[in-house]
Amino acid sequence: MRKVIQTTLWLFIVFVFLLSCSEGKTKGDVDRQKIDIIFDTDMGNDVDDALALDMLYKYLDQDRIQLLGIPTTKKSPYCVEYIDIMNTWYGYPDIPIGMVVNGSEKDNEDNFVRAVCQMEKEGKPAFERTVKDYKALPTSVALYRKILASQEDNSVDIISVGFSTNLAQLLDSKGDEFSPLTGKELITRKVKILSAMIGHFQDENFSEFNVNCDIPAAQKVIREWPAPIVVSPFELGETILYPASSIENDFKWKEPNPLVEGYKAYLEMPYDRQTWDLTSVLYVVEADKGFFGESPAGTISIDDKGITRFTPDEKGKHKYLTVTEQQREQIRDYFIDLITQKPKKYQ
């Protein structure tokens, strides 16, 4: 009888141990399912960057991603200040921001971010900030290197919706206090995919904005980037419009809202706006939802005029996204549903 009891007790202990291991593994698996993202933006040139950033906050609210950092490619100081306002307003004040060094001089429009940063309410700034000294922010490349060095191998998705300046500088970076690896070695080891809003593949005379603002950087990235690149081209986001009616009616629950105020400052309302940058975010987070078609594998090239071309090649590391009319409608409806959700901070 004593032997039976001992055996039963032993089996119970083993069962409890295995159950605890199983529960630990399940939690770890859930943690690993979060998508680790770096969001590289030229915030200020177009309001679609702000809409794309809103999407990322909503995914943070859903505990589906980790937003590791936000390097910027725009030289205007209002670019990083606006992002700080957004981080703070949405409840994620600790997301690190990087500032571009030797950025492009070609286009530094900052009308909507400047307007939001200068907004006042009752004689005081309309929006709270977290960063105390913007000049003390790290450079974008230093932020990239610090983040990548600390992540697991093949775990980071980079979403680039601005110029290629930071990415080209990262490729050229040397070992430092964060890692002895070169930038190219860090990318090879740590980056899973680069989702980039660049290019145009239906018009051979069209130099797309993000490419055109820093052509040498875009050429370098397309030529030397060691990880896979998936491009959302101009013609895709051009045909999916976020409606002005949503901006005017769906955000009454908390005013002022830096996204809405930026949207109103960008152009005279009402206007529907293209969703170029949002599509690059959507591809990374919802890759399994069938929102997009994809080109075959191939190689993208960029000439000195900023014209992008695609050549199919089964060994190529590049693809570009496509959409059908039905997918356009599905994507538009999805954007509206996600972006109009009340942030967790205000629930």
C-alpha cells in the first residue's frame, strides 16, 4: 500500500512539473509571437505617416507588437517633437526616437507637424510632451544599432516609410559600444524583413517621392541590403483612400487629438488621403490575412533619376505588393475600423 501511495505521489509531482513547464512554454510562445518592429519615418512630409503610426499604437494596445524605436529621416526639429507628442498622447511615452544626421536637403516640409507642436489651449501647449531635450536624442543610426544589437537573431521587422537615408547609413556603420558587428552584419543577423514604401512599377517615367528625396541612399539600400525587401509601391497606396468623413466624425471621444489636428493642418478639409505608408505597416502585422498579392521574387533597380524597375529572378530578395479591387475595399475598411478604435489609454 505504501508503495502505491509513493508511486501515486511521484506521478502527481511529475504531472505538476510537466504542467508548469507547459504553461511556461505557452507564455513564451505567446511572447515570441509579438512582432518586433522598428518604424523609420519622414514624419511631416505627408499625413499618412501619422495614420501609419496610429496603426502601430493600436497594435500595441492589442499586445500584438513591440515598437522598438522610431528613427526619423526628416531634419525638421518638429518631426521628433510631433512623434514625442504622439507617443505621449497614445500612452507610450518611452518608445525611443532617433534623429537623422546628414539628412536630405531635398524636401523638408513640416507644415502639419509644426502646426500641432505650436498649438495652444488656454495659453499653454495643447499637448503634453515627454522628452525634455530633443537635441539630446540619439542619432537614428545609433538607435538602430542599439536596438538591433539587443534583439534575438532574425527577429526584427523594419518598416521604412520615408527616405532611405538612415538605412544606407546603417549599412555603412562600423562596430561600436553596442556591437562589434558592422551595420551590414547586424542587419544580416537580426533583421527578418524590410517593408518599404518606395518606388513605382507601372510608370517608367515616375520618380517616387521617397526615392527621389535621397536617390543615392535608395540605390545603396536596394543594391546592398542583405535581408529580404518587400515594397509597397506608389500605385498601391495611391488607390486606397482614407476618408475625410472618418476624420471629421469618428474621433469625438478625446479632443484635441494630435492625429486629427495634424490631418486638418495638412490640407484644407475635407479631403480623402492616400494610404501609402499604412500599407507597409499592414503587410508586416497582417501578413497572413490575404490583404495583398505579391510579385514573384526578383531584383529591384533604381537609376540616377530615381526610376524603379523590377526584374523577376527566382534567386532575388525583392518582391512588391499588389492589390485587386476587392482587396482595396477590404484594406480601406480595415484601416477605418482599426484607426477609429479608442486608444487603450482612454478606455
